[in-house]
Amino acid sequence: MPYRYRPEVLDELARHGLRPTAETSPDRLREQINDLYRIEIRRLRNRCVAGEFPTTALAGRVRELRTRYMLLSIPVAHWVEA
């Protein structure tokens, strides 16, 4: 079944270096985005532990990171056009 992704979803995916084809499953893309998010969260935590910034700044940086991964808050059924 070919998938037709919404233009705004394609834009967000491209920001993360992902360029799906019509055969690429939304579930697969969500897994990839989630993996990237988890890598960045770990990197952020490690930087905090290393003393690059205070723990009081961690929550703000996590919120900022979440805005870059807003697709994770949207159900994959809404990523494609009906």
C-alpha cells in the first residue's frame, strides 16, 4: 500500500535526514525518529553529568529538544493523507 505523507510531515522528517518513499511505513519512520530522540536525550544527559551545564538547565533543554521532535506527539495515522 503506497503512503502519501502530509507535506508538513515530510518537512519535519527531512529536518532529521529522513526521506521516505511511498512504500516507507509510518511506523518504521516513527521508530527511527524515536531512536534519534533517545540518542539526543542520552547525549544531553551525559553533557549535564559532565558539567557542561547545570542540572537546573536540563529541563529547559529537554523541552527544547521535544519541540524538535514534535512528530513523536502526533499519531502516525495523522502523518499520511487519507
